[in-house]
Amino acid sequence: MFEHIRIRSRKRLVGAMVAAQFLALSAGGFGIYHVVQTKLGENLRAQVHRQHEAVAMSLSRIIGDEYFGGVESFSPGSRGWEHVRMLVQDTVLADGAFACVIDSAGRAVCHEDADPDSHPAGIEGGSTRVNVGGEFVEIGSLVLDGPAHATLSVGGEMHFLTIVALPAVDGRLVVQQPESGLRGQSAAITGGIMWMVGAMTVVLAGVAVLFSSLIVRRYDSRVDELNRNLELQVVRRTRDAVARLHALIHGLAQLADRRDNETGSHLERICAYSCLLAEAVRDEHEEIDDDWISCLRLAASMHDIGKVGVPDRVLLKPGKLDEEEWESIREHPVIGATTLEAIHEKLGDDPLIDMAIDVTRSHHERWDGKGYPDGKSGTEIPISARIVTIADVYDALTSERVYKRAMSHAEASKILREGAGTQFDPELIEAFARIEAIFESIRRGLQDAESVPEAGDAATRAAA
């Protein structure tokens, strides 16, 4: 079935490729035709101008040297007029072109079969303005050192003119070519080219069908391999980007933590304790998997970022805090969560940021509902926050701070067990009890220095 689908998909692909190639070839053919036609038209006009120059110069010499050597006047009915008329009449030009002689009075001698309204003189006895290099000038006022080229619109059709001087009669000799004649020449030539291009397009399309089919079959496996490699690269680059992001966030969290913690490995221990405890209960919670634990590791490091908003005089004060100072330090979960919520608004839904908000806001909530800032209780508290709470309190109890000495592992474990069902999730405390030896091992491995055990006010201050 899947192979059948693959074959049909391949056929569609080949068909699409052939259609695209045929369209491309057709477009290319029409483009070539258009370019050839344009260039051919330009070349034809240039060639016609050269031919008409030769005809005009030849007629000019004949009229000046032979016919007007002894002619006294050039007027209708005169011998000179008849000589010019016969000369012009005998001049054969192709594709509708004709010659015309205009005297100084605007009178014209043209072919007998030429349309009198189409020659440059326009109306007998009048004058004609022609376009020379973009300027409209009277034919009679042209200053001619040699052949001049001009255009004239007659009845909506463009005519191309070659004009030379006739000093013998104080007139002008005009050889005129309608654009329709040039189009006829161009069509005769380009018609053959179009047939050739069409035949080539059909042949190339047939070749494209064959080669496209062969190419698709040949590279099916190659495409599959490239796709697999691309997927691996995407996974690798995504993993690298996430790793860099995690390192950056962890560094920023550690920077915030340095304000009230003198042990450089505090965050590493919190993250390690949290992941260890999550692993211990993952079978009882379906949401806990490898990705969830990976997010928890980083979210745990951000649990106290809100302390950047707590004054140093409160955060670093040795000894007990007064009521106002307690209120100040209890603001840090809201400050941290609000900061992360601002990031969430810009970033959108993200499992890491969502979990970090839960952990930051709720890691000081209590199982019995007497915590802060929201007074949540039981399973209302996100399990990520319940886990980090235990990890944070254990580390606070077993670490030296400016206001206390460190407790021993045994003393800290006892306090945690006594808080089951009141401050802590009893299920998590049971899991802690099963793996507390590993907690002790991690503490010894990551803690900067062991201190002399002294309870002081550690239990009270640790909860802050």
C-alpha cells in the first residue's frame, strides 16, 4: 500500500516537473521570440535606413547632374517636372516604400499609386512637420549636410523617412517606408523562428519526461538519506541552542543567587536534589518524564531570582528579621514570578518558562496552606514547586549563611521528616527518606566547605 502511494506520488512529481519544464521552455521560447523580434525590427530599420540612404543619394545625384543641367524651371507640367516624375515612377522600392520629391513650395512628385495623403507633403501646397531626434520640425527648414532620418505618423501608422537635399530645385528628396512593411518582413522571418522554437520545446519536453523520471527514481533514496541527515542536524542544532539557552539562564540565576549565598555550588545542589527527588516519584506521576525533569533542573535554578528585588540590608542581615523585614523578603516569589511572566508574554507558551513561574511563585507554599504568597495547600501547589521546596530547605539547613552555621545531614533530615504533612508533601518526604543517603553524597560532593553544625535559627530562616 505504501509503495503504491509512493509510486503515485512519484508520478505526480514527475508530471509536475515536466509541466514546470514545459512552461519554462515555453516562456523561454516566447522570450527568445520577443527578443529576436525586437532585435530583428531594430536591425531591419537600420538596414532599411541604409538602403534608403543609398537610393536617396543616388536619385539626388541623378536629378541634380542629369535632369537639371539645363532645365530652367521646376513646376508642374514643365520638362523638369516630367523628368523627375518619370525617375521617381521608375524607382522600385519594396514593402510599400516609395520616393517623393518636394519643392520649396511644398508641391510633391510621387509614385502615381502612392496615397497622396500619406506622403510627407500632406496637403498639396502645405508643409509637413516630421520628428527628427525627438523634435518636430518642418521638412523645408531642415539643415541637411547629408541624409537625415525622421518619423511621421500618418493615419495612426508610423512611417520612417530618409531625407536628402535637392539643391538644384531647392527641395527635398524623401524615401518613405510604412511600419507595416517592416512588420511584414519581420513576421516572415520570425514565423520560421517560432516554428523552430515550438518544435524544440516539444522535443525538449519529451526528453524532460524521460530524464525527470530517471532522475526521480535515481535519487529517491538520496532524498530520503538527506532528509534523515537534515532531521539529525535540526535535532542537534536545537539541542545545542537549548543547551546554550540553559547555560545562559543558569548563569543569570546564579548571579541573582550570589547576593545572599556565599557558596558557589548552591544552585547546582538545588538542581541535583530536585532532579533526584523527581526521579524517585516519576512512576507515581505520569507527567514526570525525561523532558519534564530536564525543565525542572533549570526551573529549580531560577527559584530565587526574585531576591534581586529585596534590599541588601534585609537579604544580608545577620540574625533575626523584624516583621517589616519579613514582609520585604516574602515579596521575592511574586517579584520572580512577575519577571518570568513578562518573559512568557514575549516568548509565548514554553514548558520551561511555565514551570519556572510555578517554581518561583510557589516554592514557599506549605502543604497545610500556611505558606506564601497565595496560601495554596496540598496538590494545589504544583508538584515542581513541592519538589523544589524540599530541595531548597534541605540545602538551606545544611549550608552556612551569613546569619547561621550549617546543620548536619542528620539534623536536616529530621526537620524534613517532622514537616511531612504540614510544611512538606508527605509522599515526597517518604521518597526523600528512601534516597536521603544520595542527598548526603551529593551534598558532600558539591558543597564548598563543611561547617561546624550549629542549629541557631536555621530552621526558621530556611523557610524564608
